[in-house]
Amino acid sequence: MSWPPRYTILLLLFLLSLVNYIDRVNISITAPVMMPELGWDTAWFGVVFSSFVCGYALFMIPSGLLADTWSPKILLAFACFGWSLFTLLTPLGRHAFLLMLGIRFLVGACEATSLPAATVITSRWVPRHELGLAQMISLSGIYAGQLIAYPISTWIIATFSWRAVFYFNAIVGFLWIGLWLWGGADRPASPQASVDRRAEKAGVPLRALLSTPAVIALAVAYFFWAYGIAMVVAWLPTYLVKARGFTMQQMGWVGMLPVTGGLIGVLGGGALSDWLTKQGVPLSWARKGIPACAIAISSPFLVLATTIASPTSAVWAFALFQLLTTMGLVAFWSIPVEMNARLAGSIASIMNFGGNFGGFFSPMVAGFLVARSGDWSLPFYSAAAGCLIGAIVLGVLVPVRPLEFAQKSDLIEEAKIRRPAGA
């Protein structure tokens, strides 16, 4: 039995998200060492975390438009080169706070391309009935990257220095570019390909997308969910060291447990969504309703993680939170394709812009709350509330159905056809 070409594409996209998230969380893992060495407290370091998300959010919609109208293969190669380069330069930020902000902003700006472009490629390569699991295989690299980053980064810090973490991660990104240029492709070779390319040249009706209630609701739901999950991703390593008393080496290992929960949740959510679809369950439940319920159920576990006395039990509570909340991720990354496959990259980028607008605030909110109150529970309470609100908006206000978005040129042509003769 031959290996289907789409599996090669999914493997490469999995490796992309793996590299992407190693480069995204490396600064969270090194933060407990960096902060005392550089003299930056949680408030200042929260701004460093948010500078990445600011670049990521601001370049999200332009990246989605490019992914729908240009070659996503070439776009991903350029993007990975950019974020790997600025990851390599990150240690220079120790010389000046503003320099660190600028470098992390540029890492985020380059990474903005990855998920919209990957969504476009997945929508072209994968049959609709495999969409949920395919998206989750690609996105599971998010948690596989963190799973690898925790023990390896802490080992590099202990053996060499925190600066070496960024050098190592950058090299891995450059290696991925070579693999992608060798094995990646925009779409399968078929007679339909030329028809698809002509459709892409029609452009993207951005104004129509931004004024569609369904797209806005999707972005709002992702805003609140991402507010919660971004806070956990950014601050969990520091929380485990500062508030729960784990050493850096212990954190590198126990921190893998919540990330493993996230990886299981991502893959399980995608597999469950596809299975329910094949069983004839309506898309409104298979792609949205059940994932939204999983996110809602996850919120109490995040509250429990910060209130339970035992540090070990707290880690398990974080793991259950990650497992359940990431089961809902399938909704956010499959719904754009269900709405409109040709414009999936643009819809996903608008959604992800909303999410990362929330992700921009949450690390800073956490940093300032802890700096002012000394209470590590407060940020995670707000993160739990964010996930719960996101689940409600997703479940109630986001439809799962095909949507048509008229181009301005289409409306002009329609008006000409309807205009009375001689008018």
C-alpha cells in the first residue's frame, strides 16, 4: 500500500507547527532564569510576552489574504526563515528592553503566516470527511513542540545557558525550510488545479468578510478562548517555579504533563469530530457543539489548579484543563473551511486576529496582577472565565454552514445586468 502524498504534506505541516511552538514558548521556559539575570520583574516580562503577540496579531489578516491569493508553500518558507532568524537574534535583547520588544515583535509577525497558510494547504489536500483529524494532526505540533521544548530547553539551560536555547531552536527552523522546499506543495496535481488558481485570482472580499456576523462571532469566541490559553502557555513555567516550588529541572519534566494533556486533546478532538460526522451527527454538533462543551467543562479545572494545596495535584489539574480545552480547538480550525473553503485562510486569519488580540492582553494582565498583588491565582481565574465565555459564544452565536461572500466586482456586474435597457 503506497503512502498517500497528502500524508507527507500533513507530516511537514505537523513539523512546522512543532518548530513554530518551540520558538514561541522557549522564552516562557527560559523566563525564570532570564528575569533575575536581566532585572525584569513579572510586569516587565509580561510586556515582553505580549510584544510577540502584538506582532502576531497585527500581521495575521494580511497573512491570511496572502495565503488565499499567493503560494502558501513559498509563504511558509519565507515566514519560517524570518522567525528563525529573529529567534537567533533574541539573546541580543538582553542589552536593552526596547530591543527585546522589537525582536519578539518580529518573531510574532513572521509566525503570523503559519496557521492561515497551513489551513489553506490542508483544505486543498484533504477530503472534507478527514478535515477535523487532518487539521488536528497539523496543529498537534503546537503541543508536541511544547512537549519537546520543556525537557530539552531546561537541559540546555543547565548545560550551557539560556541564550543557547534560542540558537538551537533557530537551527531547527532553518532545517525545516529545506524539508519543506523539497517535499511541500500548494495543492495536488490535477486538472482541477488550473480552475482553482483562476478562482484565487478573483481576490478576497475582505470588507464582506469583516462585516459578516458569523465571522465576527467566530473571532470573538476565539478572542476569549485564546485569552485563557495564552496566559497558561506564557506563565505556566514561571508559576510552577515561583508559586509551586519546583526547581528548573523539575519544571522541565512536570511541565510536560499539561502539555501531554493538550496533545491528547488536540488529536482526540479532531478524531472525535470526524467520527461523529461519519456517523451522521449534524455538523453543528460534530464541528462546534461538542467542542464548545469540552471548553466549558475545562474552565473549573483551571480554577482548581491554582487553589488545590498539593503541587503535584495542581499539575494534574492543569493537564485535565489542557486536555479538555484543546478538544475544542477542532471547532476553531475546521469551521473556516466549512464556511468557505476558498477563503478559509482569510476567515482563519480574521478569527486568529481576534484570538491573538486576546492573547496580547493576557500575559500583560497576568504580569501586572502578580506584580501588584503577589497572588498567582488571580490571572488563572480570569483565564478560566475567558475560556468559559469563549465556549458560550462559540456554541450559541457561531453557525456551521457554507457562506457566500460577494466580490465588489460581482455586485457591479449584477447591477449592470439588472439595469433597464437605455438607462
